[in-house]
Amino acid sequence: MSASNDDELAMLRHQRKLELQKQIEAQASKQVEAEFAEQKKQIENSAIDSAMKKLLTPDARSRLATISLATPERSNQIKQSIIHMYESKSFNPPMSDEQLKSLLLSQSKSRHSASIRRI
């Protein structure tokens, strides 16, 4: 009776060991995928940043950096718009601060057209 209990205990330990190994392997693969995705994102961001250095004047880059501090999502949208405009040859680089301001105005939601009615 003791031998069968020992065999059963050894089998349970072996199964548990296999389960833990599978969990560790799954976690490791998830971590590798996450690191790869993060690395890819950093490469894309550095490529966009180097493009902005070529496409914008220092004043315009400064304005975009300020926007990025306040709303990073909007800054990314603006950067994508600038790259798209450059690819479609809509402007000649470098984009000045005034040109960036007009782009920002065209992309911003108009608050002037909102009307407030008093009831």
C-alpha cells in the first residue's frame, strides 16, 4: 500500500512539474513577444523623430514637442499627417511654425462654431 502511494505521489509531482514548465514557457514566450513589440515601436518612433527633424523647422519641432507633452495621441496624429503630406508632396520641407499652426487649426475641432443657448 505504501509503494502505490509513493508511485501515485511521484506521478502527481511529475504532472505538476510538467504543468509548471508549460506555464514558464508560456510566460517566457509572452515576454519575448512583448519585448519584440516594444523594440519595434521604439524603432518606429525613432524613425518618425528623425523624419520630423528633416521635415520641421526648430520652432515647429518645439511646438510639436509642447503638444506632445500635453496630448501624446494628438502629437502622433499630427506627425502622421505631416509625413502623409510630405509623401503626397503637399509642402516643401522644412515646414515652418506658421505652416504647422495652420495645420493644427485645420485639424482642431472648431470651438467657434459651437453655439450655447440659454434656456
